[in-house]
Amino acid sequence: METEDVVKSVRENGLNIGYVVNPSEELCLIAVKQNPFALQFVENQTEEICLIAVKQCGLALEFVKEQTNEICLEAVKKNSYALEYVKNQTEEICLEAVKRNASMFDYVENQTEQICLEVVKRNPNLFCRMENQTEKLCLEAVKRDGTLLCYVKNQTEEICLAALKSDAKAQVDIKILLKNVEYGTRRFVNPRCRTIYYAKIDGEYLFSIGCQTSITKSKFIDRIYNDCNTPGCGLKEYPHRENYLIFLRSLSEFEAL
């Protein structure tokens, strides 16, 4: 049985458990509740003690001697970076980590399709680091950012069409022949005019210009004239936009403009 002074010392600073010889389980609980990193000084660890520690700070998992699935799950729920200390990764644990922080993908040992899909949904840019590409994964990536087509190893018509629909700029990375799809670019002499990337899919034109990706005909025309109804940002204030209208008229569908 520890003296009152010992208990008081541990209550004030859990790390003081390191100076106690053969501490009781009760004192160890007091220590990790006060400071989860006191777990590193607990020789006789129980699952209860470990759970209390990792629920307070996931990184305390580093000091768990016998990791269980439950302990690891609680650790990554509290702090996704705890995945770095998981000795036996399972898909469940990895999914829990990447759902909270997609960048933890770099610590995943077995990159399953489900894990990769969750990562892409949260941070599409990480697609470029994925080794095992499936068609489902590639589709998810390009639907969220068409320009990611440049990282797709095996392009299919479906993947390329999805990329174009997401961002017409994806056309620069298309390596296969697409049937019944029209796409191209229009550059202007006027330096104030931005390059237009366009694609005609299923009879409908989509345009990408600047940060605007795959906008429809009506939205493009509206922004030329009104710029989303922002005062002082219309065709009158920016006459160079007339070049965009001339381009649109060159497309048969827009001759009536």
C-alpha cells in the first residue's frame, strides 16, 4: 500500500509513477489518468490501464506492450497519427485512421481498394501515391479532379470520359481514342483572355477556363455577361470577354448567340 505522499505525488504528476517501486494497479490508473504518457513506466499493464491512456492521448499507444484491436482502434480514433505505432495493422484500424486524416495513408502497410477509396474521397491528390490502381479507384479519383487522369496507368474510355466531365483540361492527358467525343482548346492573342478547354459529351458542351471547371453553356455565358451577378464584373467592364462570345459562335450550337 502506497503512502499518502506517494499517491499525492502521482496525482500531481503521473510521470512520478516512474519512481515508485512495484506500484499498485490503482496507483497506475491514477498515473495514466493524470498523464497518459505515464504508461511507459507501468510494468504490469492491463487492458483497462492501456485503454484509459490511449483514450486520453492516442500517441500513448507507443508504450502499450500488448496491443489489442480495441486498444489500437481507440488510439487512432483519438489521434490518427497513432497508426504509426500499430504493430499489427488491420483494414478496420487503417480505415479509422484515414477517415480522420487522409495523409495517414503513407503509414498504411496494405493499401486495399477500400482504404484507397476512402483516402481519395477525402484528399484526391493522394491518388498519385497509390500503387494498386483499380478501375473503380481511378474513376473515383478523376470524378473528383479530372486532371488526375495524368496518373492513371491504364486508361479506359469510361475513365477518360469521367475525367473530361470533371475538368475539360483533362484532355491534355488522354492517351486513347475516344469515340463520339469532341474536345479541344482555344487560345487567344489577347493576353487578358484565358485559354478555354472544351469537351462535347452526349451532345452537351462543357468548358474549363481558369479555376472554373467543366461549366455548362448557360453558366459560361452568364459569367461572360454578369460574372455571377457581381457588380462591376460584366462584359461592359471587361470588353475582352467579347472574344469568348466570338469563340462560342464558332461552335455550331452557339450560332444564335
